[in-house]
Amino acid sequence: MSTNKVWLAHYPEYIAKELSIPTKSIPEMFNETVDHYPNHSCLSFYGKKNTYKEVQSAVNRFASALQKNGIQKGDRVAIMLPNCPQYVISYYGILTVGGIVTQINPMSVERELKELLNDSGTETIVVLNSLYPTVKPLIEETNLRKIIVVNLTGTEEYYGEGVPFGTFLQSGDQELQSILMKMLQFFNIRVEQLDVQKESC
């Protein structure tokens, strides 16, 4: 079989025929972006914006909290969230400590969720509060030992087996306390027009 890349002859001159892929991790690329654009907007969610530096602060604190809870390199941490700031913070926080992100569709039913958790060996999950009732019963049927619950209204409710995202975030080490508080205010958005029920995720 021919290995000639005949299609390259049809590329316009302004398209490179070879790509240089950096040998960097995703957290490294994120931190480089923070270094270059610390005060640029990184997240915009329902009119609230936060800079790369502010998001980095929250990511580092989340990563620290994961380590305090025993998460090590290679451990699976599931995210069961819609598009929201907490997803971004969780994603980069997990990768920062060397964890593996297990992405779970928020539309998954309990049976599907159980299979995904058992197959991946996930012990920690970040989940939307409206989906918490689906996750809670699986503690006894899976390896789950930590449930971090996200409430897009910013309120700190009691979830029994789950810990509120803001509470978990504050358990991590981070010098920039003022930035953390601004991030928590960022989460306290108005959601009158946002349907956070499972069917809309």
C-alpha cells in the first residue's frame, strides 16, 4: 500500500503540511496561557466574568482539596455537570493532580451511571445538585466515597453524603483568599432563566 500523502499536493500554500505538537500537559498549557494573559477574561457565565488568574486560583485550590482527600496520580474522578464554571475548575483541577477525568453525560440514568462508575473505578464524582438523588443510592453499589455537589444558585445546601462544591473548594490550600471569595460570588448567579433540572442538562 502506498504511503505517499498525495493529498498534500492540494493544500493551499498558507496551510502547513506538518504540525509541531508540543510535549506539554493540558495543565501546563493552561498555566502558560495564564502567564501570558492573566487579566484577560477566561470564563463568562450569565454576565459574570472571571480572569485567567482568578480561574487558576480556583483550579489550584480545587486540586489541593483533591489531594487532601487522597486523590493521587492515575485516580479517576468523574464529572457529571452541564457547561458551567465549576466544570472548568473541576476538569483542570483533576488533571493538575494527575487524575483522570471520567466524563459522564448528565442525562445518564442510574443503571448507566452505575456501569460507568464501576467500569472506571471512580471513587469521587462532581455532580449537579439536581442529579444528586441519582448518584446517592450508588454509594453502596460502586466504589464511590466522595460526592461533590454543585448548586448553580450558589447556595450551600445540606446533601447528606455529598459536600457542597464551595465547601470543598475552601478546604484546599491557596494564598489568594480574596480571589477565592470573588469566585464564590461568581457562582452566586441569578438563575431565574436557567433550568437546572435533569431533562435540560
